Amino acid sequence: MRRHILALSGGVGGAKLAAGLAAVLPPCDLTIAVNTGDDFEHLGLTICPDIDSVTYATAGLNDTQRGWGVAGETWQAMAMLRQLGETDWFNLGDRDLGMHIARSWRLRAGETLSEVTGRLTNGLGIAHAIVPMSDAPVRTQIVSDEEVLDFQHYFVREQCRPVAQAIRFEGAAQAQPSPRLAEALSRPDLAGVIICPSNPYLSVDPILAVNGVRQALAALPVPVVVVSPLVGGKSLKGPLSKLLDELGAEASNLAIGKHYKGLATHLVIDDADAADAEGLHALGLSVTITGTVMCDADDRERLARVALSAARIEQEDHGTR
Amino acid sequence: MRRHILALSGGVGGAKLAAGLAAVLPPCDLTIAVNTGDDFEHLGLTICPDIDSVTYATAGLNDTQRGWGVAGETWQAMAMLRQLGETDWFNLGDRDLGMHIARSWRLRAGETLSEVTGRLTNGLGIAHAIVPMSDAPVRTQIVSDEEVLDFQHYFVREQCRPVAQAIRFEGAAQAQPSPRLAEALSRPDLAGVIICPSNPYLSVDPILAVNGVRQALAALPVPVVVVSPLVGGKSLKGPLSKLLDELGAEASNLAIGKHYKGLATHLVIDDADAADAEGLHALGLSVTITGTVMCDADDRERLARVALSAARIEQEDHGTR
């Protein structure tokens, strides 16, 4: 019986649904492949913001007030680094630093990012597979008229000030999918793919850009359910709208439907965007309308069940695309 | 006029006197060269326990209760590392980790240990020169019947359990003195050398073992004042007596006087060991008897002045050896 689910996730919003899926599915039935395009080297440490967001959310360690990082975090190491004259534009909590230190030294010791991520998530008691999209470095970069910036430099350090001309996923074309992502894509018991509510252009496209992933997804005989990151036509996390405007990427469910053309079979959209259903149907997509804002564990699990139901309905209705 | 002082220091006890010297001498008149034999690589970080002890003591950041590390320290990163299954035998505070992260990434970026140490001590507002004995790695190792252990592994991880057969300073013979130590040794205005109250066999010998340092010290036409680390014939920090016993190194001022034969001109010993003076005189050494226990800044500065006076008296009495 087809019962395995592959989830693709970026950071915050995606991480919430990934945690919801992990709460309602047994470990053997779920693979969560995470964007690593936002990864970067900082103060000698390899930081994987999206893997950490998914990990902290799934382990129940995430700070729901601040929206990122670990709950109950302290900032002593950062205070010392600041005193020592080191750069402080990327705020690193003490507990979070424990994660980066462990990851960085294991990578330097020769482990792959998949191995390290397995080790670290197991350490936090997570039985589900949280895997990087690739073990090879892929770097999402913003090309502006003046320079090329790694994403965190553009987003956090420069606060999105440079005018973006293009976005690129450096290294993606040469990067192979991680072993567990490749395995999930070729499992005979794969029942469906859920694209978590992450930014399509910034958080999901890097995953699709990894060598062969887009083609493999397009060829899958299973439903691909996109949970829209929009509520009322707007991204819940606002600061990227400037970037998307500059790139001519429209923030609407219709634009998302078109963006995923040939990949998605189903969109889950928010109640506030119910009017978008008609246009999406016209694109040949099935639509589920529900509340998509996730404030707590109940919300995350409910939305996970809705997305899984959509995948199952698709599976029963269509068999294959 | 000869007025520059070169201090040689190990960790805790030595660090206290080094801080005292920095409190009573202007920055231009003092070079503090620190043992790096206890340095080690841990979780991908380069840790320099003695440099940090001297730095924290001189910056007034040291924890005087615990006897090591930074005052007001927290342990959140270590708690996370432990949860992630990483080794926790060497306890790293959060503020301390800020120091190790900064040092490690600067070293990886190509700075020398001297450059990094200058940068970090300046960051903490220290105007005095705290310099490594060498920029090349030297590792104090304990040779036991079963294995060769880096010092921190022997001392902290194994709690001194292995039976020591020998001590060695791996890399010392090939290591050149750091630029600032070499400069201090050849300054025409060098007035004296003060060997701070650190373990002669474990903390000072590695400095002397650096290529050319022992010979340069022996050839200096200035007083070399050793402040004994013993009080009442015992080391203030106890756990190393087992090691010294196994190596046949006697913990007495007479043994220390013999150990530094040809180098030292003067010993500063504690009131409790006044009876040792006669034997030391017989070795040709001058002796100052005073209280050497340093509990607070006043103690440190007083002992610093006593040691400096001893150097000045030596200078006036003997001119050269």
C-alpha cells in the first residue's frame, strides 16, 4: 500500500506544517526534505537556518513568540563575540550555538550533512527523517546591480535593501539530492508529496533546482499538494515582498498555481482566499479551502491532516496524473 | 634605562600575578608570554586555557569563586551539546565559547595566534601585551604506559588516572618564539624576567622548551625572578601532585631552585616556607620571603610589586650574572 509521504519544507511556515505532519504520521511514513539554500558560513560555523527551524519545531523546542530559534534562549556568547569586536548582524543564541558547533565540527570531521542532521535530530529525540535537500552546498544568492549576496547577507545583514535583479541557486545544478530525498522520490510506496507553506521562489525553488528533483517530482504518479503560504493574498512573513516585487514574482495563489504548473495537483488555500479557487480550477488544480494559520500544535496537526486528506483524495480520484 | 619586564605565565596562579603586574606597570613596560602547551582542539574549536586565564584575570572578568573561566557564566550551549550527544568532559561556558569561536574562526581565516590574541585582548579593553609563547602549536603530552594523552585529556577527561611515565612538549623544539616574546627577549631595555607562580614542570617548562627560549633566558644580563607556586611546601592546586610524584618531580622550593638552575637569580617564597631560604641561598639564589597567596586585586598587586622589587634589587646588586 502506498503510504509514504514526502514533505518539502523551507523555514518558519513550512517548519510548522512539517512538525504537524511528524505529529500525525509515524516515522516510517514521512520524509521531510528541507531547503539548504539559506545555509551559510558565519564565524567559522555552518548554519542551516531551515533545517534548524524544522528541527526545533518538530522537537517542540522552537520559540513561538519570537518566531525563530530556540525557546528560553540566552545570548551570552553573542555578547562576548560583540565585545571581542566580531560581527553581530546574525544573532546566535547560546543553545542554538550548541547546534551549530556540533554540526560544524562533525562536518569538518568528514560526516555528510545528512549524517550530521540525522545525528542531531536523533539527539533531540526526533524519530522522523529530517533530511537536507542535498549534501552538496547550494547557496541561494540575490544578484543586485552592485553585488551578489548570499541570502542571509541580503535578508538579515542588508535588510533587503539592495535592488534585486535575479535570484540564483549557486551549486544546485551540480548538487545531487541527498540519499534520503533520492530514496523517497523513488519509493514504490510513495503516496504523495506535500509542499509545506514556504515561499515558492525562495524556499521551495532551491529544492526543485537540485539536480533531477524537479523532473523526478513531475514524473511521480502521485498527488503533489501545495499548502499555500499566503493568507488574504499576503505572505505571513512580510519583508520579502519587496524582493518578490523586484523579481516580478506575484504574491497570489494564482501565481503560485502557475509557478508549480506541471508539478502540483492540488492547492490548499486559506479561507480568506476562497475566491482564488475558481482561477486555480481553471489551471487544472484541485483546491481545498481551510484555515491555514498555525498558532499552536492543534492548528499544525489539523492542517497536516487536511493536507494528507487532499493527497489521499487526489490519489483516489486520479490515480496518476 | 632598563625598565621592560617580561613575565612568563601558565594558568590560574600565574594568571593572577600576571594581572597584578598589568595593574602596576604601564602597557609599554610589560610583555606577558603565556604557555600554550595546554591548548587543544575540542569540538572544532581551538581552546587556549592559559591565555584565556591570563586574559580573563587581566580584564577582571575571571570567576574568582570557581577559579577558572568567566564570572557570571552560563552553560546553555553545553546543555544543548550534551543533548545532541556530544562529549561534555570539558565544560565550556557560553561567554567562554564566544572567545573560542572568535579565536577559532580567525585562526582558520589565516591569522596567527599572536594576531588573534592581540585582537581578542584588545576587544576586552586590555592594553598590555598578552602573547602566546609561540604561534606554532606545542602540545604538552603525558606519556603513560598505555597511551599518549594531550594534557587536557589527561587532566580533565581522565582526571589524572593514567600512570605517567614522562611528560613531553610535542612540537616545542621546532616552534619559534612568538614575535613579541622574541622581541622582549632581545630588547635592550629589558630590566628583568618574572616567572609567575605556575607549575614549573607543566606550565613553565613548555615555554622554556620553545626553540631558543631557554638559551636566550640563560644568556640575559638581567635578573630572573621566580615566584614560587608553593605554599607550605604544597601546590595550591592539588590534583597534579600525583603526576609530579610519578615523574619524580619533587614539590619543594629547593627542587624548584634546582630546576631553574642557570636561569633563575631570585626566588620569591611564601612566609610558610621561610625555612627553605637557607638551602636556596646555598644554591646561589637570592630569596624574598613574603605572603604569596593572592585572594584579591590588592594581593595580586602587592605580590607584583614584591617581585618587581626583587628584580630591581637583583639588577642593582649584580648588574649581570
